Amino acid sequence: MITLGVTTWSEHPALINGEERPVKLNEYAAHFPVVEVDNPFYGIPQTKTVQQWMRQVPDSFQFILKANQLMTKHDMRSNLAADDDERKKVFSDYRKMIQPLLATNQLKTILFQFPPYFERSNENIRYLMEIRQLMGPKTPIAVEFRNPSWTEVSLRQSMDDYLKRLGITFVIADEPHNVNNGVEFLPLVSTNKLAFLRLHGRNAQGWFNQDKNWRSQRTLYNYSKEELQAFAKTVQELNQQVEEVCVIFNNNSGRDAAPNALQLQELLHVSFNDLAPMQLDLF
């Protein structure tokens, strides 16, 4: 099975004929069967908020939720770094928040996108095991590394074996990278259930130049037809190895994510059943 989607649902005018207004979740769900939500990274939503999301989509629709920033140790280089008890409390609150999605099989995975300074070390390897223990054995988890130490050629196999033992999906990221920053596109499969691609674009200048415009420029990229054809080939190959290949486009600084996702969908000749009716307007 192949599924496609984008990050967030509100910022994709291509899905509503170019109208300049926020896209509603039910409008988004008329085009794609999955969405990645980054809200939990900044603050864990209330359960009633999650239930409101669920009421706007078909029963088959699934959510990818980003782990909270304390869960991915984005606080470690600040003066306000959490202690162990604070971090465990966040994990506990997060587990409660996802229960409605787990009950209906609408949680595709929790995305742990680690900061660039989260390098491969014994401490951080142990932390992956702690994540699995804190989230429980059946919660789907995916990890995205942004430090190249995790994907060094000589260490890839051991990293892959470790993730397999923990039942954690390795995120296949497409992003600008160099020797010291970012990771190369590595179509590695660590679970038989899910291969997960996150496509950030290839705007190296915007990605590495962290000036005042960085957040609005880093994913400014429109994939070419040739690049999308290469992704289609990779997706088809991965689809022979796992139950599902999920592709999420995050190249949206120029609102290119949804058009690129629709283009890849066409190249792959896939369609999705049970999408939300276009006329549905619950909120």
C-alpha cells in the first residue's frame, strides 16, 4: 500500500482551487488519507482537540503526530532544559492524548524528529530504548535523525538492527546535507509495517543559512518531474518490502508540497478510497 500527504492541512491553497484562506481539515481529507501534524511539538493538545480532528475525517484517515520538543530533547541546549521527571511527565501526557487515535487505528505513527546535535552516542542510543519503554510496546514510532553520525556507512547496519529490535521506523529524509549537517537520502527499512519518507526539498542555501528569514525559506523548493520520477521508483521498490509506504511532503515555503504530492500520486497511479466528500462542511 502507498499513501501520500503533506505537513499540516491549512496551508495548501492548491487543494481549494487556489483560494487564499486556511484549508479546512475535511477539505484536506478529500485529497489525501494522511496528514502530519506538528502542533504537539510545541504543546500537547487536549484530548477533546484530537477528537474534534477525528470528527472531521473518514474513519480510515490517519494522523502522523510530531513528538513534543521535550521528548526529542530540543531543550538540551537551553538554560531551561527539563529534568527527568519533567520529561517523563510529558511522555505520560502525550500517551493520554493519543489514546482516541490508537483506539480507532487512526494513528499512523509518532514522529520523533531529533535536533542536529542529537548525535549517535551510547547515551542517545539508550534514549531510543527509553522512548520505546515510555511509549509502550505497541505505539507506532518513527525516528528522523538530522545528525550524519547515525548514517555513517560503517554503522548503518548496527543502527538498522537496533531500530528493528525496538520496532521503530527509520525516517527516509530528503534534505540538503553536507559532511557535518543533515543526512543523505537513505531508503532503509527497519520495520516490515511502514517505510516513511519525509521530503523537505533541496534548497541548500535556505536550509543552511539560518538568518532571520530561515523558517520561511528553508523548505522553499519545487521538486521537478525528474526528481519525482526518481521518488516514484524508490517508493515502488520499498512497496515490495513493507506493508505500507507513506510519503509526506514538507517543501511548503512556496506552497509546493500539495502540488508535488498530487504529481507523485499521478506518477504512481494510486488512488485513495474513502476520502472525505468535498461538500462535507462540519466546521
